[in-house]
Amino acid sequence: MTQAIPSCTFVIFGISGDLAARKLIPALYNLHRRELLAPETRIVGFARRDWGDAQLRQEAQQALETFAAEALDETWPSFAARLSFVQGSYDDMDRYRALSAHLDRLDTAAGRIFYTATPPSTYNEIVRSLRVSGLNRHEGFVRLVVEKPFGHDLASAQVLNREIERSFAESEVYRIDHYLAKETAQNIAVLRFANTIFEPLWSNQYVDHVQITMAEDLGIEGRGSFYEEAGVLRDVFQNHLLQLVALIATEPPARFDAQSVRDEKVKVLRATRCIAPERAVKGQYVSAGKLKGYREEPGVAPDSNQATYAAAEFGIDTWRWAGVPFFVRSGKRLKAKVSEIVLHYKTPPHIPFALERPVAADQLILRLQPNEGISLWLDAKAPGQGIKLRQVSLDFAYEQQFERSSPDAYETLLQDILMGDPTLFMRSDEVEEQWKIVTPLLEAWDNDDDPAFYAAGSWGPKEADQLLASRGRRWHSPDNDKSGA
Ligand code: BG6
């Protein structure tokens, strides 16, 4: 039986922004449509714009028409009735008092949730104001949801964590990394810990190296000024990619609860070596065909050296992973949108066949997108006389097996927040460890000169291929799903 989801007043700071329109409103509407929002649940938008309830409803309708996977239906009027708006700037204490009075008038719900869908520079102010206005306390439950990026570097993340600790208990805080809610990311733990056959092979005894790729075909999509500040390291590397590393490398937790899972992730992040600039490649896309270069994007300086691509090699100093290189890469305006993790196995110590070519390494590929699923590439005997090898794959495709597409990550996350389950959210110590790992690279790249340039629509700079070639390896090509190569 599904557990009932408690009612709440869900306050979204920055409801007039992009994140609310693209992700939060569609996810909340879908939960409403699936009858997962309790009848008393209300959604309160807080933003600087001079909107009222009616305009919020109109904007929400437009957001759903533009971004929701399915068209609005007869459930829209009852969803619209849940919405109300409070205008205010994030540092105006009077407006927090107005918000507090508004919530008191509405409140029949079991708890309150505050979500920062605002520019990151406002997070400290919002958290502080929630404390000063007393909104951080309530007779029911209170939860704070903080979007990424969590800080700009280690020092600012620490400042934000200390501010949050003054106002909320750690168990009340939900730091978002939407990659953790992707079905294949959640499946890593199930694959490893609910089966017998993988875990014994999940170590330096059998794994030669690990590759993680998060490639995007999109550019920066009008977010020039944000990206000039963030670059690929702060935007996705410090968070999404390092969380995937942690999920792959973690030891089995004794129980799959928030504390045990996050304790194990922190241990492995602590053992992860800081990335050395000599073992990393900083890239930036340049125009090719009809695609603009990064420096031609609106909001980007014409001589910007910001990284839109990063590839790096690092190690993890644990009994299980010593000696296994992790190669991780991510970039904007690459050839395709692909997020995948590949475990490359060692080749067998002795081959009893006379072969025309050496055996290929087995590969376990975990695909987060597109076509979520898992493939295992093996050598098999090709039909016919004699022994000739051919690579074959054993495939699990999420959509085929479950006959449905995987749920949107934000819907999963919002449901967990409503239920009070923080397992898929980052704890303060995880975030700080992740910053430590990228600090040497941030320091080098923030003051660095030219990046390695790559053509928009390609697979990135050739220097990233050389990074692996210098270790006798090469990137798995997501282009080629017909062989493990
Ligand atoms: C976000 C980044 O966190 O993740 C974006 O800010 C990026 O730049 C996005 O495009 C990618 O998410 P997904 O789920 O589309 O892979």
C-alpha cells in the first residue's frame, strides 16, 4: 500500500523564474493529477514580480502548456485553486512577515516547505530571513529545499551551510541534485546490492577503469551570465558527476536509509583525490556550421575563457579502488545528449583459443539517458566453424521492461520532499567534500588562459582523447551502440 503523503504549504521563492516554470510547476501538477497531493496542500509563490493570484495562475497555465509532458485536463481548475502569490524582495523583512501572515491564514496543512528556486546569490538571505521572521519554526514539520549550485566554491558553501545550520536541523534540509533521482542512478544501488553477480566483480581486482560521460547537445540556452560565473565545473561537475562517482564507488550500506547511504557516500568522497590540473582538460566550443561558438552567445564576453567542457582523471584511495583510474567528462554543445557510466573490465589472464584478434574487454554500461537501461558487452563465438569472436550485448531497456517511461526526476524529488525522505538529497558534508575535490581545478581554471577549443557538435577537444591515450585507454563512443567500443 502506498504511504499517504502529508499535506503541506509549499512555498516557492522565485516562482516567476525558469526553474519553477520548466520543472516545479509541471512536477507539482503531475502529482496533483495523480492524486498524490493531499486536499489541504497549497502552493504559495513568492517573487519580486508584481503579480497577484490571478496572474500566477495564468503564468502557471502557460508554463504547463509550454513545458508539461501532457496537456492540461479537467484537473487544472482544482490545481489552480491551490495557487496563491505573495510579492516581495528576498531581503525585505516586512514581506516575510506578510508571507507569515498569509501562511497563517491558509494553514490547515501538516507542515511547511520552503523551496529556493531563486538565483544562488539570494540563498543566504532567504535562509536568514526565514529564521529572523520565525518562519523556520512551525508546530507541524518544516523543510528547506536548496537548489544547486550550492555555493560558488568551498568557502561560500561552508558559509551557506553554517547559515542553514543556524536556522534548520540537518534532517529538515533537502539539497537538490536531480541526477540522484534519475531511475538509472537509483538503479546503481539496486544492481549492486540486490544481485549477487555484480558486487564480487566491482573492484580493482576485475575493473580496469571507470568512465563517466555527461554530454549535452544543447548550448547554454540563454543562460550566458550564469554560465560565465559557473562554467562546467560548477554547473555539473562538482555536483552531478561527483554524485555519480560516489554511487559507483561507495561501499554497501548496511541499510538503505538516508543516514547510512550518505555516510557511505561521504567516506568515498573523502577518499577521492583532488583533481590535478595536469590530469584534466579544459575545453570551450567554437562555431561550426550553423552552431554558434560560446563566445558569440548572448551574455558571454567575446574573449571569455570559461570552460564549457571538462575531462579529468582521478583516483580513489580505498582498498576497493586503489589503482583504478576514473575518467570523467562533461560538455555543452557536443554531438548528442548522453549520460552514461561504463565499467571497463580487465581482459582474462589467459586465453586458450587461437584468435585473429585479442579479446575485447567486457563493459558494463549504465545509461542514464537517453534510453535508460543497462547493457553488458561480452565476447561471444560468432556462428560457424572455428572460434571467431564477436561482441554481443545483454540489454535491459527500462521502457521495454516496464512499459512506461521513467518518471521525471523533479517529480520523484518533490514526492520525496513531501514524504520527508532525504536519501536522494545531499548532506552538508557531501557538498563540502565535493568542493574540495574540484578546488585545485577551479583555482587553476579561474585564472587560466585559453581553453582547448572544440567544434560545436563534435565529441569535444582532441586533448581529452589524448588524456586517455596517455594511459593506453580510449573513451567509449556513445555514437556506437552496436559494439562496446
Ligand atoms: C543542470 C545544469 O543542473 O543539469 C544544466 O544546470 C544542465 O546546465 C542540466 O543542462 C542537465 O540535466 P539533464 O537532466 O537534462 O541531464
